[in-house]
Amino acid sequence: MQIGNPIQEKKMMDALLKARDENLYSAITDCGAGGLSSAVGEMGQELGARVQLDKVSLKYQGLNYTEVWISESQERMVISVPQNKIQRLKEIFSGENVEATVIGEFSGSKRLELFFQDCQVCDLDMAFLHNGHPKGMKEAVWAAPKLKKEKFSASPDLTESLFDILSHYNVCSKEWVIRQYDHEVQGASVVKPLVGLKCDGPSDASVLAPKLGSTKGIAIANGINPRYGMIDPYWMAASCIDEALRQIVAVGGDVGRVAILDNFCWGNPDKPDRLGSLVRCAEGCYKIALDYGVPFISGKDSLYNEYTQGKRSIAIPGTILISAIGIVEDVTKCTTMDFKKPGNAIYLVGKTADELGGSVYLDTLGLLGEHVPKVDTKNGLQIFRALNKAVQQGLVAAMHDCSEGGLVTALAEMSFSGGWGATIRLDQVPCLGKIRRDAVVAFAESNSRLIVEVAAENQQRFEKLLKGIAWGNLGRVEKTPEFVVYGLDKKVCLNANINDLKTAWKKPLQW
């Protein structure tokens, strides 16, 4: 098992950055899966490589040449260095107390040649190594699951439902684990993972200003929801991309300057149904990324997460995590999700649809649902660009995306994070089609929606930016600690104290 050493990794990274700045190497890759075998094998694909395995630095003695070649020990990189720059590179690494060892050369022979203690232990043609093996053929089958139309009776009073959602493990506070990591190192964090009056509210994304003295920054966010994949992996992928993007937008990141990464976690792809759902998910990634104009710059996968117990095969739910990194042109204009001032207006931008499938609300009822949230990228881009302009013009006091738990859950988070109550009217929520149930409007997790707090003096300018976009003025921030929601029939359907809501949200993982 590989054992990480973060201090050694930091020293190695510092040395690599110094060497990069002096242009001392021409190619670089990490020793990931397969260790040196994949790193050297990939880098030497065109030229060929000659490696002396007995020159590789070892953590302990006694490894044979096969173990040296395929070991996946952490904190190692392979770099290509011109002969006349080796000495200077060694000086830099020595100054950081990091080992740098010449283990071979790119030979020009177009062969992979390995030596150990004066014996040649490998001699392979690179073309054969990379292209000589026959391509595997796998069967992929995906069929939409046969879902029963699940009926549920929602109470006209949604207060208890909100408490159940806030205490759900996918929604509740993760402060306990977030505090395990010091996010204040070097003082570069602008928007923290926890924000609000008491610095314990759930931030949509984190923003860093990595260059001292510059107001330019980067926003980092992610999107994940495996329950959507139980209904349709395509829309799970689409929703995860949309979530990551709108979280970047929520803190002031430029939607036109975002890159994303994927992380697939799946069962056994040798089984047609497992591979079929994986392909379906990849298709969603491809289509939505193209439509949003966001490139995948890297990614990883973890497959074969499946085991057999007796005659039963158990696999993890097919899951994709989308991570996003975006440019923030001016970090002084960043927004956070906590309500700022009583009297400010509360807007919802984007339409709500009857899409409870895979929602936290239905999960609290022990149900899955059938209508998973879809993504309209044309509409989403229009919303994200308009909100980018609103942030740049200083019109936004707070902004929060609607994801797990839906609209009312997000509003509750904004309230107790800022320490202010709110009055909300569900009949002002812009909907796609006719929705007759308060619970659907309150807890559906439709994509591309953001809640925006706007001061009275900025409302007219803000609404002007939303021309051609569905939006609703839902209510206002209140000085009292009461969180009150009026239903579609204009009667109170939810009434709770924000302190009680916060307690319910924090309690499950407050260890």
C-alpha cells in the first residue's frame, strides 16, 4: 500500500516549480498507476528509452527489478532534462532536500530497454508495446430502469420535511471534517469552504488568490449526485456539470473561463449493464461539456468496485464527480451565500420543474422517484452570464445555488448562515408547466437555478439584466429569526426558527 508523505510532496513541488521557471526540463509526468513502467513507457513512446533500474532511489532495500519498475510509491515525478542542465537541476533539488537521480535516457532507438546490475531485463519495441496488443471488445447495454410511479402524500405543513432534509447526511453540515484541514495556509483563501456570520455556513465554492498582491483568483467547486444515476446516468452527468458550473458562478467566477475534471467510480465494466451505464454517463459528459463550452482537462476512474457475497454480486452505485476550476477576475467582488441585510429582496433565477426523481426529499420518504432533473444548457448559459454581469456590477449581496434539498433548503441555509430570517412566497416561483403541490416547488432539485439577494436600490438594474430569463421575486430578508414560507395557495406552509433549523443541520455530524 502506498503511504503518502505530504511534506515531501510539497518540497518536491517547490523544487519542480523552480526548475520550471529556469526552463530546466522539457517534459514531465507523474508516477501514478504502473509507476515507472507507465511514466517512462508513455514519455518514451516516440523516441525509446534506456533505464538503469538499479539507479532508482529506493525507500528500502531488497526490491527486485520488477518491483522497482512497477512500484507506485508516492511523491515521484519523471522529467526529461537536457544533458547541459542536469547539474543545475540537481542543485535546485538538493537545496529543497529532495532526491533527483538520473536513471536513464531517451535513446532514439524506439525501444524500451531496461537494465539491472549489468543485465538487460527488458527489450521491447515501443510500437509493439503501445499498439501491438489486440483491442479488447466489451458489450455495453443500457436500458432505462422500470420505475414504479411512486405516490406519496405530502403534509400541507412542510416544516417537518425541511427539518428531515437538513439533517440528511447529503445535506447536513460537514464542518467537522472540513475543519480537519487548514484552509488558511499562506492566507490565500478569499471565499472559505465555510462562510457566514459565524463562519459555519455551506459555501458553494472556494476562491483563492494565489498571487500575492493580485486581485485575480480562482474558484474551485464540484458536483456529485449518485441517486440521479440510479434513474439515468446521462442526466446524472449533466446535472453534476451544471451544479459545478453554477457553484462557480455563485461566488463570482466567470462561466466563460471554466475547466472541469471527471472522476468515475463504477462497478465491474466487464458486465454489459455496468459498462452500459458507464457509457451512458460518458455520453452525458460529452454532450453537456460541449454545449457549455467547458473542456475536460483531466480526470480519473475507479472501476471494479464490486464484490460477490454468496450468489449475489454487489456493486457501488455508478457515480461521477465533476470538479470545476474557474477564473475570478477580481476577488474583491466575490459573493457568498449568507443573507446580508434585512429588507433586501430575494430572487430565484431559473425555472423549477416537477423533477423530484433522486431528490433528498423523496429519499427522506424512502422513495427514489422517476423524473430526474434535466439540463437546458442554452437556458443555463443565459442565466450564468447574466449573473456574472450582476456580480461585476456590484448588484449581488448574496448568491446560492439550488441543489440537494431544492429551493427551500437553500433558502434556509442562506438564512441561518447570515443570522436573518426570511419571508418566502412559493406562488412567485417561476415554474416549467403547472405545478400544484407545495412540496414539489419547495424541494425539487431542478438545475440551473440560483437564489440571489439584492438590495432595494439595485433591484431595477438587476431585473434589467434578467431580460429574457425566468425569474421571481420570492420575498425578503427579515430582521426576526423566523423563516416563513407561504404556499401556492398563499397560506403559511412552513414556519420555523432559523436557530432550530441550524441545529438540525449541524447535529448529524457534530462529533
